[in-house]
Amino acid sequence: MNIKIIGIAAMLLASTVYAQSVKVEGAWVRTAVEGQQGTGGFMKITAAQDMKLVGVSSPVAGVGEVHEMKMEGDVMKMRALPGGLDLPAGKTVELKPGGLHLMLLDLKQALPKDTTVPVTLLFKDKAGKDSKLELKVPVSARAPAGAGSATGAADPHAGHGGAHKH
């Protein structure tokens, strides 16, 4: 009987771990030159259960924020999402140039191509429980092949050399 209880407890624990898991694909951070104040981070995130991406941090940046960009009339507006980004269970949410993305601000160093940056994503589930996912994210001038992110003239982060204005 004890073996059955232990087996059931192990299955419940395993399903809880799976339910709390988050899959990240195609992550990358845009290059930044010395003196540049901000850059963007992009990826596809799939959560196994309803949760929110509520924050981002990195030792290379003084501030990390979850942002959205959208057109209001003929003006592109960008703002932080103070309440976090909803991640519906099983649905992939894409963070890409010109749309939802991460912002790393008050950069402490250059981010040259072909290096990696430590990035920590902070999540909150429906019960209010916090969790985090630590990543090593490649730095690139544009989306790596297969990342599925748009680049080019519509990308407002391309060519940033100075302070990031909101």
C-alpha cells in the first residue's frame, strides 16, 4: 500500500512540475554598442498553464521591462506592460521586433554579436505563485535563421545608438 501512495505522490509531483513549466524557443537579444542605452529581446514562449510574464532582468542592464508596440493612428507607440504579459495555457506567445518584446535598459556594457547574455524571466501563475527561468541568450544583429521574427525597416530597434525614448 505504501508503494502505491508513493507512486501516486510522485505522479502528482511530476504533473505539478510539468504544469509549471515554460518553453522558450528562438530567443535572441539585439546587439548593442558601447554607450547605447537599450536593446530588445525576442523569443517564443509557451506556458503549460495560464500565467503571466511579469518581469525580466539581466546583469547587463539596470532595468528590464516587458513591452508592447502598437500603432495608434499613424504613430508607433511603445510602453511597458505594468501588469505583465498573459501567457494562455498551451498557446505560444511570440515576442518579436515591432510587437511584444523585452527591453533591456540602462545597459552596463556593449553587447557584441556572437556573445551570450544571461536573462531571467519572471512569471506569476493564477494562484499568485512566482517562478523564474534563467536563460543564456545569444546576441545577434537580427533574428537567427528559424527564429521567425521580422527584421528590417519596420523594426524600431534597428540602428538604435542613443537613449531609448518612450
